[in-house]
Amino acid sequence: STQCYFSLHCSSDMALAGILTEAEIAAGFQSCQAADSFNYKTFFVKVGLNSKSKDQLTQVFGILDQERSGFTEEDELKLFLQNFSASARALTDAETKAFLAAGDSDGDGKIGVDGKVAFIKW
């Protein structure tokens, strides 16, 4: 629901505003349970993000953008998995840096909307 979408603490029970199913999210988590095992490409495929529309991807990153800055920054990326489910682990520093580097299209240390869509579709 939209009310859920705008809540900062709404986890996977909303299945990302109806974009992802619980099964897709669970499959993504299974692929990266151990520390330093998160691979954004694998995760996006497992949860089905690479097949979503640009509007749906913008919504997903809107949920991750806790500060509502229009960008996803390092501290928000660190909590990436926890934004899907409160019980998930936080990304390690190495995972966060690799994730940020992949989507930071202009070198400003954060991921903007165009970078998000481009690197999810890779």
C-alpha cells in the first residue's frame, strides 16, 4: 500500500510496495547469508529486480533512500538488505563499497536514479 511505501520502517511484509514477492525476496537472501557473499548482480537476478520496469526500480530505490535525498548513499547501502527484511544482516564495508562503485555513474560517492536503473539492468 502507499501508506506502507512511505513508512521508513516498513520491511519485507510489504514485499516492496507489491513489486517483489516474499518468495523472490527470500531467494535473494539465501544467496547472500554469509558475510562478504553479497553480489549485487546475483541478488538482483534472484529477487527479479533486473526484469522490473524503470518506474518499479525507482520505487524500490525510493524505499532504500531513507533520507529522501534522491540518491542512495553509502550508509543507506550498508542497510540495503535490512530495508528488505529487518532480520537480514547489514552489508560489510567491502560489499558496500563494491555496490556503490558499481552504481556510482558520476563518481560523486552516491547512486542517482539513472545509475540505479542502468546498473540493475546491466
